[in-house]
Amino acid sequence: MAEYSRIAKGSFTSTGATKVIYLPFAPQTVELWNYTNANAAPTANKVVSAFWDVQMGQGFALETGVYNATPVLVADSVVANGISTFSAGLALQFGPQQQIIGATAANPIVFNVTAHGYSVGDTVVFEGLYQSATTGMPQISGMPFVISAVGDANHFSVVWPGAGSNYTALSGSPAGAYVKKVLYPFMYEPAVAYIEAITTGATTTVVTTANHNFEVGQEIAFRIPSSWGTTQLNTLPNGLTPGSPVYYFVSSVTNNTTFVCNAVSTGFTAFNTNQTVASVPGLSFPQVVAVGDVSTGGLAYTGGNLYPSPSFPTSTNRVTAINGPAIRGAFVNNTASGFTIGVGVGTNLTSSVLVGANADVIYWRAQFYDYSSP
């Protein structure tokens, strides 16, 4: 192998959904082996192995598998939702725009979208959400939300107090009401966390609409417009020392969307999500952000690895970042890259998706070459 070539390998247990593999490079070739299918008795239409090369194009793959129980080993191709590479960019990348048929005015809000294809933990962004010129729930359009529950193929939920008096249920596929998925939310750190709820007291508990990605000990700042209340948490202005920002520290992480900070907020005004439809457009959102720059949010040294990398989200289903460390607890450089294994099917192996069925064990190997012929 040449001096600057790169190679990585690994394994995972498939969920049946698209798998994202994060690497310090975007590979030029990817190989897959489905250990579960290869180690089982021959069964019709089961993918055993697959290969992709960058010159095939994004979303393509060649695969081999058992065509029937006789068995017959066949070669096949996937022309869509196969293997694709990615690297960090300057703008968010989205999935297809989907029409919203209806939504409940409740907490959580349940959205009706035909064959949405989403899973719990996916990040989505809404557009429009007007039922009429003066009703609906456009107050949450433009904020990222993590999907909290999937009822069925046509319904999913996000946590938000949509039962407020200024929110109206959606019905009849209102014009301009859409939702789209953020394809690689991990790539876009530092993320701005949008606030869904604040509990005040001797400490302050904050609930965010999507994964906050904060670590214990991380320094944070609040930016809360006056209409949302609890503005006493704001970093600026500082009434005691003009020009000096007020920062806080994360004292505990409850889950991917909830954390506690050391702000003593007893007696602060209540947080108010019941914004009016009339305030849209022009409504500014409440935010909490990490403090600092060129930092990774790395953990404090505890005698193990000297520079442990941060992982996202910070509570469950964690993926380790590839960035080097800097100031503890602030921003993560936007340098994620890697490849995805999709749910595409071939011409012959039509009942077996490339990424494997739920609980299938998949091994993979990815390579980047410092030279390749045109």
C-alpha cells in the first residue's frame, strides 16, 4: 500500500435502516460482508457480500448472494440507495421534502406524513405549518427536532408543547406544510441547540428540540428573546459587569435532549412556548450554545487516553468524533466524513436490502488510495 493510502475496517449490527459510518476520510472503495447470511443455511434472495467503487457513482453497489434455496450464487447490482460517501460542507444536506397531511395540537405533536420513512432519533425540520393565514403552528417552522416516536409508516411525533392556546391542529394537507430530514446532523457541529423547555430553581434544567451534544463540565451561553421569557439567563447584557458575558457550566446530562446547568434561576420568569402565529415571520428562537472556538468538547484526562475525542450524541447511540482536541467543552470542528450503506435492493435479490435485515451482523472495509487510474 502506498504511503498516503488509508484503510479502515469495522462491523455493526444492522437495524434494517441506512447505516452511517464516520471516518477521517471519504473512501474510494467499500467492501461489505453479511456474516449472518453467510453463516446461515441457504435462503432465497439473501445478500452475502457487496462492493462499491467511487467510479461507479454515488448510491450504486455490486452484490453477490443466494438466489434461491437450491442454492445458486448470483451477482447483482444496486442502482439506488446503495453505498455513498460524504464529507462536511458549508450547508445542511436534506432528504426529500414531504407533504404534511395533518398534525395534532398536543404534546407531543403527532404528524401525519404518508410513508415518511423516518426512525426514532432522526432529525427533521418543518416548513410552513399554516392551517390558514392566522392559524396553525408555524411557530416551530425552521427549528430542528429529533423524532421521539414513530406510530406507524404514516405517523411520527416530536416533543413540543403544541397544546398551547396559540397552536391549531393541521388537517387537509395544507399548502406549504412540509417536513424534510437532516441527513447528517453529526456533521454540523457546532450545532445551535434550540430550547423546548426550561425548569428553574437552584439549578436549571434545559430540554432541547434536538440532540444538544453537551458534555458535563462544558461551558454554555443562552440567547433567549424576550417573548420567550427566562431572559435572566441571557449571556448578554450583564447587569453587574457591563460587557462581560455570563456563562454557565453543564453539571449533568440526563439524555440526548436534556441537561442540567449550574445557573441559579430561582425566581426567574417562566419559559413561554405559546408564541402567537402573528409573530411569524420574524420570530427569533431561544438558543443555548457552547462557548469557545476550535474546540472539540473532549473529556477531562482521567488516566486513560490523554486526548479522548468527544462523542455525539452525548447520552445514547454515541459516535466518536475524529477531531483533535483543543479547549475542553466548546465547539467541534465541522470535518466529519465517511460513507453510508443504504436500503437499496438489486434486480435479482429483491427481498434483501444491502444494509441487511434487523440483527444481521455486517463487516466492512473501506479504502482511500493516493493514486488511481482515470
